[in-house]
Amino acid sequence: MHPHLLDVVSRLDRSRAALGGAVDAIAARLRQQRPGPEQWSTAEVLEHLSMVEAIFIGRIGDAIGAARAGGLAGETGSRSPLPDAIETRMSDRVNKRTAPDAARPTGTVDAATAWEAVERGHHRLRALVADADGLALNEVTLVHPFFGTLSVYQFIELMAAHEARHTEQIKEIARTLAGPLAVDASRPALRHLAATLAYRASKVLRDVPAGFGSTSVGDATRRPVLIVAHLADLMAWGVTLVQDNVSWKAAGGDDWDLEVRRFFDNLAALDRELETATLVPGAAEKLIQGPLADALTHVGQLAMLRGMAGAPVRPESYARATVTAGRVGLDQAPPGREFDGDASISRSE
């Protein structure tokens, strides 16, 4: 397949995969349900897509057919991408557009049938452009009633952008149907992970030796107080991830007590968000692989530095510890089962 055609068809494949994922995330029994008055259901969104794409594919086929009849040459030039202004307009979910009558869903088609129609449209388009592979499709143009003159490549990209737009709509439908306080599968695990971080961090941060915060073991390693400051910043970053308004801000200092307090305050704020907020798709994964995993790593680093400072943290069986979702402050349950020595050294040694 010519690289120009491969680029746009691959983009359409990606948009189709994302669309399918958004649909699959909604229970089958809810795909016919409207999230509110004058709002489309998932099935109606899919029906709309199938209607629009049938129109687009028919027009693309007619344009290619006419160009070939006129002696369309092979592709030798560059490809003009879909203009940024159109990309921006298609991704805008704030300013809504009214679908023309020819593309308004009837509401009589179930989601499975509508999805099959969308899939058939994709297969038809693939066969159509595969038959014209290598021809100068950048020179074959069609007039869109709203966006003006576009090439075949741009029309295929427009289809992908249109699908992406409605993928976001389906995600919005899912969140609305779930309700603002819906408990998804990741929420309890995330809150328990936050409480685990609090339990382990509190053990490391309590009863530190005098001057520990300013201890330096070399230029390549942060001083303990700056590690705690980083922990506080990580928790603040986590709050923005939950709120889908990602922002990083370094706000730390050299005051040990202040940074410990700021860390636990920010962790508590993150836990409140996890308790009440509706997590956007992908937020749970980002929280785990980003701030939470990083924070646990740095708690281990602090434990190691305490050992080097002559104030080691006594090991315990953490699986038996009392860790409670919502308990995310410095005050934690006493250790369940502490022990001495290294649990990874065989007793026979």
C-alpha cells in the first residue's frame, strides 16, 4: 500500500479500535439508554456514524471513479494532511453541532446492528481505496458542506477525526450513566494503595534522628528533606491526574516538619479525590505507574538512608499490617508483626 494511503487508513483503524473500546466499556444493557433528554444513546451514536460514513464512502467512490475515467495518474506528490483548523473543530466537544436530517439516528437500531454497519462501511472503504492504491488520490477532491474542498486522503482523516469525536461522546455517556459517585473496579484498589503508602511512609518518617533531613550522601542523591518534598509534589500531581487537569509544580523546601505535613496533606487530598471523583479513562493506570509507584520507591529510599544514618526501620510482615482505606495520615495503626534480621537470608546460613 502506498505510504500516503497507509498513513490515513492506519489512522482510521486506530480510531475504530478506540471507538470499539469505548463501546465495550458500556454494559450491553445500557447501550440503548440515553444519558439525558435530547441526548443520544450509544446505539444512536453508532447509527449516526454508520449513516455519515455511508455518505462519505459513496462520495469517495464516485470521486475516484470519475477521476479514473479522466485518466488519473499515479501518486508522485506529497500528501496534504487534514488542516489543523478542522482537527481542532472535530475535537471540540464543548461547541456542539446539529446533525443534518440525513445523518440523524432513528433510534430504532440496536447497538450491535449499528456497530456491524460501521464495520461494513470500513470494509467497503478499504476495498475501495485498495483498488485505487498508488493513484494520485491527493489530486482527487470532494466538497464537504461545512469544511470545503478536501482530498480523498483528507476525507479519510476526517472520518477518523469524526469517529474520535464520537468516541469521546460515548465516554461521556458512560460516565453519565455510571453516575458521579460510581465505584469502578479500580477505586478500592487505588485507595488501598494510597493507604499502604501512608502506612509505610509514616513508619519511615516518624522518630527520625536529629539532622536526618539535611543528611547528604553525595551530590547524586537528594537529601532526605528534598525526597519528602518530592513525595508531596507527587501527591499534588496525582490530584491533577484524577481531576483530568494534569499539572506538575515543584513546591518543596528545606523544612522537614513542613514537608512531612505537606506530603500527608496532599496524600489526604488525593484520597478524597479517589473517593468521590469520576475517574476518566486511563487515570487509574497513570496514577499507579506515575505518582504512586514513584512515591513507594522513594519511601524505600528514605528507609535505606535511615539505615545508613544509624536509625534503621525495623522490618515487619506488611501483609499482616492494619492498612485501612481513608487512613492516610502520619498516625497509623501499630505494627502487626515486626521482626529482626533479614527475611531473605536463609535461617540455615
